[in-house]
Amino acid sequence: MLRMTRRRLLTLGGSAFTVGLAGCAAFGEQSPTPLLGKLEAVNHDRRPHTLHVLFLDDGKPVYWTSKEIPAADESGPGSARFEEYPTEPDGYALHVRVEDQPKSDWEQFDFDQPNTSCYGFLLSVDAENGSPSVDIWQTTGTLPCEGVRATNESE
């Protein structure tokens, strides 16, 4: 019998979350350039971790930030929200690492999905065998982009 690890359960839950919201893309107005509406992180480990987020455009950095994600406790996972990231990431690559992971272990997402008007990301930190890792959970429904303005729109 297969043993269901927490990582596997979280992966399956993230897939169900993504599939459930993907159908929402049919609602609302389609944007010619997809928007990035949410970039959030959760930490399931009992220790705080520093998460590094990098957006590249043709290999050149356009956004780089690091944020300490609080430790999980009895009330649930620690969480943090990233701000001032590019809201129009079309053609960019998102790179994420936790602590001082080697570049070969960074998680990556390329913004190249056709027929997508909105992205939302949850960066999930966990530690198996004492070593922290991060997974990128993504949704393409319109909900994460409600109220988000394109970076080239005037106030």
C-alpha cells in the first residue's frame, strides 16, 4: 500500500485547487496581457525560512526580493505576501529558492500559458529530512487578479 506523505498530499491538494479555479477563466474580461494578481508564501515548517524570489526577462533580472516567512505553529502555517512584483509578467521566468539552495535546486515557472488572463501563486515551504524546499502552486483563474491594475495603466 502506498504511504501518503504530507508533501504528496499538499501536491494533490494544490492540483485540485488549480483545476478548481481554472474553470473560472471563462468568466470576466480577458486581458491582452496576462496579469499576476497574487504572490504569497506559506511555511509549513516549525522554523522560519527566508524565501528568495527572482523574475527574469530574457535572463535579465526585473524583480528580486527576499522575505522571511514565519514558522508554522499550532494555529497553522506561517505566511507572507510579496509586494511590488511585476503585474504583467508575460515572457518572464519566475525563480524561487529557500535559504541558500544551489541554483540547480531552484523552482522555476515560465509565464507562457496560452489563453490565460490571470496568474496567482502560492509558494509553499516545507522541510523533509531537515532540509527546506519550496514548491510553486499556481492558479490561472480570474479571482487572484480582481482589483489588480496593469503596471502600465495610469492612476
